[in-house]
Amino acid sequence: MTRRQQQRGFTLIELLVVLVVLALVYAIAAPSVFTAGERRQLSRATATVYHSLRQARGQAIMTGEVVQRDTAMFKHDGVALTQTAPPGPPGPIMFYPDGSATQTQLDLAIGSQRNTITVDWLTGHVALGE
């Protein structure tokens, strides 16, 4: 056997090429992994708020009594919730027996991810927006 055939292993160039390829794959994949976690967390928080508001509207119609939801009850780790409508200081969201409600827009955000929930004053309809 020649000397070349007896040597086993990889050359330095081969190892560097593999490391560069792995670094590129990591650089492309890592940001999407982190944003997927944020997206999942925001989605859970949005669903919780949305269903709570829908439940409150249904409860107001069924019981014939005013039902309110305060934005302070919607605290989720890492998710910022702001009430942007109506203008002025945030207040409770009121649902009335006739199906109407206080006009409200809630913005939920985490990192660069954002969701919006609106409550129509006339119909009390709760809608999701992205």
C-alpha cells in the first residue's frame, strides 16, 4: 500500500467546508425557531382573550345582565396587551344584554409578532385581525 492509501481522516479544508455549511444552516434556521416560539405564545394569548370576550358577550345576552371584562385580567407572560380604542385611558369592556358592547380594539404583541382583536360597539361582535 502506498502512503496515501494508509492515511485515514479528513483534511483541514474538508473540515472547514463542513463547518461553514453547518454555520450557514444554523444562521438560516435559528431565527425562524425563535419566532415560532413567539408566534405560538402570541397565538395562545390571543385565543384566550378572544374566547373570554366571546363568552362574556354570550353571557350578557343569556342572563340579561351587563358583563364586563377588564384588560388587566388578560396578563400573559411576555405578551404585551394594549387597548387602543376608544381613545383615552383603558377601561373595562362592557357587554350589554342587547348584544352591543363598548367599542374596543386590543393589540397583543410579543417581539415583532402582532395580533389585533376588535369589539364592534353596535353588534358586540368580537373579531380577530392580524
